Amino acid sequence: MLSLLFEKIRALTDKAKECVEHDHIEQCHIALVERQNLLEKLNEQVSSQSNNDPKVRDKYVTLLLWIQEQDQPNIVNLQTKKQANIKKSIKQIQTKKALLQYKSVQ
């Protein structure tokens, strides 16, 4: 059961990365929400089993570090895209204002 959760979480992390690269932000969000739910389930199971098997806890910590490593470039990429969208939005608002002023002069 734990191995399956580990695999699903890794797969969802890879899916989220792929979605960010292809600008499928909504699908990325869905994958991240599902991953979060699985991480919470995994955390509960690891917490209950870690007293019996420290290897499980080590594997869990390794997974969390891997997720952090995988997510960092995606975060930077999304922040860059966000800034680009803000600039486009500002430019669009400025253009709209200019057009409205031009129409009001005529």
C-alpha cells in the first residue's frame, strides 16, 4: 500500500511539472491537489508505522526532498509567467484607456 502511494505521488509530481511546461495550469492545479491529498494519507500511514520501521520514515523524507527539488524550478517558471501576464495586463489596460480617450476626442 505504501509503495503504491509513493509511486502515485511521484507520478503526480511529474504530471504537474509537465503541465507547467505546457501551460496547462488548471490541470497542474488538479494534479497538485490530488498529490496533496495523497501526501496527507501517506503522512498518516508513515506516522503510524515509523515506530516499527525507520526505513519507511527515511523513504518518506527522501520523497519529500525529491518533491521539493522537483517543484522549485516549476515555482520559478510560474512566477516568471505570472510577471509576464501582469505586464501584458497592464499594457492592455493602458491601450484600452488610450483608445477610450481617442474615441472621446472625436
